[in-house]
Amino acid sequence: MWAFLPNVVVALLIFLVAGALAAGVSTLAARVPGDTGLGKVVATAAPILIMTIATFMILDQLKIAHDIVVLTDAALIGAIAVGSALIRPRRPRRRRADARGRVHVGAGDKGQ
């Protein structure tokens, strides 16, 4: 009758650890890059990502909609991989432009 109780306890532990980790990452991301645009994005996106993955872990632990959880988790990880792959090619173009003497003023630059 109480066979589900260990799964609920583990799900609760996953939630508590993920919440603490998300808060720590948000605080660290807000302090390290400072008040830059990237710092704000990381401080906002990292806790959302951590809690999203924790939600998938909790649903999987509780054996709720296993197939949907696995498919959505794979899609999320795939989207992160594609997004990070698309960020990479921009860097060499900026270096080539800098080598030619062009000045780039971005969101975090002050133009000095």
C-alpha cells in the first residue's frame, strides 16, 4: 500500500537539491559577470534550465508519463546543443573583423 512513498521522498529530495542549486547558480551568475547583458541572461536562464531538468527527473522518478518525459528531455537537450553550436561560428568572424581594425561596440561594451 505504501510502496510509492520512497519515490515521493526521492522526488522531494530532487526538488530541494535542484532549488538550492538553481539559487546558487543564479547568485553566482549575477556576481561573476556583473551587470552585463550576458550576466543577466545567465542569471535568468540557468535556474529555469535547472528546474526544468529537475521537473523531468521528478516526473520520471514518480513514473508519470515516462515516454513524454523522455521525449521532451531529449528535445530540450537537443535544442541546447543546437543553440550552443550556432553561437560558436560567430566568434571567428569577430576576430577577423578586429584584425582588420574595425571597432565593434556590443551591448556590454562602453565604446572606449
